[in-house]
Amino acid sequence: MTMTHRTRTTTTTTCLLLLLFLLLFALLSDAKIHFSETFDDEDASSRWHKSTFKEDENMAGEFVVTRAIHEGKKTDSKANKGFKTQTNGRFFAYYSSADEVFDNDGKDLVVQYSVKHEQNIDCGGAYVKILPESSEMENFGGSTPYNIMFGPDICGKGIKKVHFILAKHDEHGNEKQYQMKTTVKAKTDELTHVYTLVIHPNDDFEILIDGKSEIKKNIEDEFDILEPKEIPDPSATKPDDWDDRRMIVDEDAEKPEGYDDIPENIADPEHPKPDDWDDDIDGDWEPPMVPNPEYKGPWTQPMIENPKYSGGPWEAPMIKNPNYVPKSEPLALMRNLKHVGFDLWQVKAGSFFDNIVITDSLEEAKSFGKKLFGKKSRKKEKRMQEDFEEADRKKKDDEADEWARETRKNVEDPDALFPPGMEPPEDYDPDDPAHDEL
């Protein structure tokens, strides 16, 4: 039997797809999941422990395992379960622990979870912390040593960012926190969003939101952990002849003759003296005045380009920093990781957390996320939200129309058409037939 070109092409394509599938399967098979939580089973609540942080001040908020809110702002009985902040104006400090300690020595570290701000968040955190085994978790709170803080933080119009903070500890246990310099904008709507942090062994890192890459940089460049490689030369001084003025006054320019005689205002040429104006009867005619287009204000010498301009403000030349010490190991290397915690403050509670996974494989995290919350689920959730908002708008419009009809039918005073505290418009005429439409 002779194999055609088309048959050979199909066979080759099938083999390539099979090869890719086997490669992906091998990658996922080697992946290690350090920690995962979907809150779907009956034991979910028992895996998360409430810290004693702020309890003595009666400021400790509650997390509850519940189902998500979708349609009509009501809990959806078919929705997935998650971990939700429950009390307004409180601190929330809850934690869980991996079955065994883990690290990212020579491998990726991927932290991923979803959050849905069902309360239309105005001010509050929604980030997660990864902590070492040595941390005392009973009173877990803001001062508890951690390694990574990652996730959104929102407060008013000024703060809508995704935190990525690395905490480093010296030999005495003192902690210093390093914040990512670039601002990554957090999502503030009421839909579910998946936040993913990937740290590679070479200190490259990436942050994704809903699978879309938002930043991809190196930790040494993005975090001020090490001394800079170069610094301005402290011994350099600004040259005496350095001139950073781009423009200078033209000292040779002279004021034009008659410049000061130009009036600021002139008689309006569009409104001459009326023909029937009688000075004896009407008084002296005073024409209306308008700004004079020829008037340019007080004269000043013009600016010209500086022929001695040195190219801008002087800056000292850069030299090698004698205090710079190259890293001896990856800056983001973390060992003996064990705990996962939420240490949050929220003015208005209602953030819904779900699908937490910590692994050494981005592909595993993607697979985990798609399995639990794929594109179809996101589209359905968005459509449900839009349908609810549209129904809510229609309901309010119908109520307004009904109120207007009933008011017009039942009241004798036309001004009663307007709710208490609302004045009728100045041009409102109660006898106008057009108002009968109400």
C-alpha cells in the first residue's frame, strides 16, 4: 500500500501531539504539591486555626467556610466552598500547615490562590503569607516572622496593588522586609480572580493574574536586597563652568518703541455710539470696553537657547560600589517552609478565598486552577453578575415608574409628585398636560 503525502502529514502530526502529551504528563508526574486547599470537604474548618492575635482587644475577626455568592447577592447552593472573612472592621489571623516542611532549593516555587471580593471591597488586604516551621503560630499576626507575602491590597483610590514581599532573617533572627518596586495593579471587582507567583531557582520571578503575566523580572534587579553594583562617585564635584540652564534671558533685546502706550482695553468696535444718543439728555457716551488683542502685558526680555548649556543637571559619574558583595546563593532561596496564613485587616468583610496551592510546577498550578475554575466558570460567573446588575437596574426603574403612577393618581397636590426633600424644578408647571404622562 502506498502512503500518500496527506497520510504521512497526519501521522507526523499525531506523533508530535503524542510526544507533547507524554512530555506534559512527565512534567506533571514529577511535580510536587507542597500544600493545597479547596475547602470542599467536611474537615476543611479543622485544618485552619484561628490565632489569638487581637483577641484580647476584641478586634479578632472570623473566617468561615461557606459557599460563594453568585446570583442575586445570595449564597449559591451549587457554588464551590471557600474561606470567607465574616466580621467588619476586624483583624483576621488564620493559618494552616503543610504535612511536611518544603523548600525551593534548585526548583521553582509557585504560590497560587483565588479571591473574590463579594463585599465590593473598599479597604482591606487579601494576601497570603508563607512562613517557616520555626514561627510561633499560636499568636500568628503582623509581627510573626514570615518568608513571603503575596497578593492584593486595596484601600480607597490610592492603594490597589499586588504585594510581593520577601522577608530575610539574619543570624540573630532579625527580620528585614523587601518590597517589590514595580506596582502591579490588583483587581477590585466582585468576580473571582486567580493570583499566581512563580519564583525560579535563578531568582527570576513572575506574577500572573488569571493566567496573564503582569510582571517578569529578576529579584536582584527588582528588590533592594543587595548593595547596588554601582554608585555615584562621592569624590566627584560639579565643574565650575557647568551650566544646566537650557534657556536664558536675551540681554540684547530692547523694548519696542511705544510698547507701554498700548492700552490693556479698548472700546468695543462692535458696539459704536447709537445714532440717537443725545449727550445733553443721555450724558456722555461711554463705549463698552473689551480686551485689546494687541496688549501683551508688561514687557520682559524674551528667552533664548543657552549657548553654554551643558546638557542638564550635573550628575556624578558612576563607579563600582566597594560595598557590593555578589550573592552566594539565590536571594529567594527559602528552606524549612511549613505554614500558610492570612494576616489581614478589612474595613468591610466578605472576601472569599479558595483553591490555594503551593507547588514546584507552574504547569501543575495551571492544571489545578483549570480543574477547579476554568474559563467557562469565569464566563458564567461574569454573566451571572451582569444579569443580576441588569435585573437590579430594571427593578429600580419599574419601582420608580410605579411610584410616579400611584402618586399622580392618589394625590391632589401636584408638588407631592416629588419625594420629600426634593424641590420641583423652577420651570415645573403642574397644569402642563405633558406631566399627565406621569
